[in-house]
Amino acid sequence: MNEFRAPPGTHDVLPPESARWQRLVALFAGRADRAGYQLVVSPMFEDLAVFQRVGEDTDVVRKEMYDFLDKGGRRLALRPEGTAPVVRAFVQHRPLTPFKAWYAAPSFRYERPQAGRYRQHHQLGVEALGPEDAELDVEVMALAYGTCGDIGLNAVTVLLNSLGDDTCRPAYLDTLRAFLEERVDDLCDEHRERAKANPLRVLDCKRPACVAATADAPRLIDHLCEPCAAHFEQVRSGLDAVGVPFQLAPRLVRGLDYYTRTTFEMQSSALDAAQNAVGGGGRYDKLVEALGGPPTPGIGFGLGIERLLLAADAEGAFPAPARTADVWLVDVTGGREATALAYELRAHGVACDRSFDRRSLKSQLKAANRACARLALIIGERERAAGLVTVRDLDTGEQEEVGRGVVAKHVQERLMRP
Ligand code: HAM
């Protein structure tokens, strides 16, 4: 038994799984980049107050935060999510708006670990600050949905809601509070206490008592003020226009408190119900102000990398690539020939690898097969003396001899062929 293991709720990402991560991040980065979002890298920890300010009343902030005192006596917290850090950075540096950022970063939540629920998970996200325009909501949601499509997910549903704003929400909350007060004895233990303070959280509660008690609760989308209703309508028709299917989810509240207007979640029916959200997001038009900045609307999302890949597994999509090198160098003259040829091939953009430790021909060819290489380039004493390389096609077994001076070009051309 090994002495050390990764801490509970964390996991190592090793090959070949890591190759899927790499591809997923690259696909997302490409998509975000093409839509004008630029990479933002912010610290893994922030002043605890940054997170307290955005969700004092949520489980994520109240119960699950990794907070600590550093050696200088500062109260810090590992980030539980990606939005507050980007908004904090925006307020600090005041870049021009629209400010469109993407990130791929770990988040930390002290949750009960289980399949699809980790204490360190990783999110692909965007945050767009400045415009209030519903067309931006559509762009952001299409980006999230498109990323699911990029990895071949078919069983993803977009759930859509509007949480209104400061004009319409307070009156709705009073209505909801009154509704809940009449049923307070039917609520779960936690919400019997807290329904008054944050009635929306009750709608988010998954415990059967709360679900049953709130089945007929008033819906915020029926109480939106005129501007919020118009915004919501524009989001819906915009999603139709770009072909992003969605379902209205009037109970969708989400686990963080900063949301206003558009909120959405992407659920995969291929995953267990408890952890079926592959991503979620929404508008947070008051968050910049809450962190001390000028009034600036914002919207974004986070997609859980682990959840996306679990959903892909469940759908048999996005397999890890078996091939780790296109070309394998088999040098039975000692290894120096492979060193020189690898250097040359890589300079030509060819993905090649080689064996070390003077292995036998058989062992080196076995390694080539394990890497699923397309070609083996074999250099024995005879080839070296004649200035040749034997190029073996590992799929067909055919081979030919190519002059050492032109082999890089030859391989480059061969790999271009399907
Ligand atoms: P969130 O819904 O808390 O939103 O997290 C986003 C996604 O991260 C979830 O849908 C899920 O896929 C994944 N996730 C969350 N917690 C865990 C966990 N413990 N283990 C594995 N995966 C997890 C946010 O974090 C917001 N910052 C999203 C956002 C961005 N809203 C506006 N901008």
C-alpha cells in the first residue's frame, strides 16, 4: 500500500485522459478566441471577502470554502468559482468594455466527494462585462452549448430562466415569502429556518419536502417587470434564431446569489441526476458594483471539465486519442541517429518519439505499436552506412528505403496523405 494518495475529492489527470483535457481546452479556447474572448489568468486565491461579497447566503460560500489565514495574517480563500475573481480583476484594472474574458481554471469546494463531485474541479468559463444587450446573452449561451457540441454531446438540455432585477424581484420575493410562510412546516429542516431570509434558495432545494411544498409556488417569470420581460423575450427569440434549443425552467435558481435576469444551466441526461449539470451561468448585473466598481452589467458561464468528460463517456463520445506519436524512430545503432532525426523531424512539425536505453529492434517496434504510430523509421548499421532510412508503414507493413537527407520531407508528405 502506498503511503500517499491524492487528497479526498481530488484526482490526478494522467495520459491518456489528459489528452482529452488538452483537446477540450484547445477546442474551447479556439471557440472563445473566435468570438473575441481573451484569456484571463487570475490568482487561485483571493481575499475571503471577495467571495463573501458575492454569495454570503449560499452553500458554496457558507459551508464549502477553503479559507485560511496566511503567514501574514491575511484571510484568504481558494476560489470556489471563476466569476468573482474575474470581476475583482476587472474592478482593479478597469479595462475597456466590452471586456470579454475566458479561463480554464481549478475551483475548490469542500463538498462530499462522489462521482462527478470533487473538492477540486476545473471549469472552462467566460465572463463578458459591459453590454446589457440580450444579444450578448445569446452569444454566451451559444458558446457554452457549442462547446458541448464540439465534443459530441447530444443529451444536453439547456434550462433557461430569468431572475428579474432590483425592480421586479423584491415584490416577487414578498409574494414567495408569503407563500412559503403558509407552508413553513412542510419545508426541510434547513429551510424552515432560512426560508424568510432567502426564499429563492428554497426553490433550489432538492430535498423532497421542499420540492413538494413548492410545487405550486409563484413563478418569477410571471412577475417580471416590463424591461426584464422584454429582455427575456429577446434572449428566447435570439436562441431560436441561432438554433440553440432550450427549455424554460421557472424554478431554476442556481447555487450562487449574484444572478439577475438570464440564468441557465446545461444538464446531461446521460449523467446521474444529482450531478447532471455540465455547466451553468447567467447575468450578474450588480456584481461589479458589489465589488466596488462602476455600474457594469455582466454575464458568463462555467462548464465543468470533469462533468463534460463524464457526460462524453456516458455517451461514448470524445474518446482519448490512441495515437501518441505519428512517427516512431527505431535506432539499433546506439541511439544517436534517432536523436538527430527526431530533432529534424520535430523541426518539420512532425510528432515523433523514439526509444531509449538501446532496446532491441523487437522492443522498439513494440513501443512503436503501443504509440499507434503510423510510421516507423528504422535505422540499422546497414542503413547508417548507406545513408538511408527504412520507412515502414505500420498499418500495412509495407516499407521502403529513403535517403537520409530527404527523409524529413518524405515523412511530412506521407503524413499529409489520409
Ligand atoms: P456553478 O454552477 O457553481 O457556476 O459551476 C459551474 C459548473 O462547474 C457546474 O455546472 C458543474 O459542471 C461544475 N462543478 C461545480 N461544482 C463542482 C464540483 N464540486 N465537482 C465537479 N464539478 C463541479 C459557477 O461556478 C459560476 N461561476 C458560473 C458562472 C460564470 N456564472 C456566471 N459566470
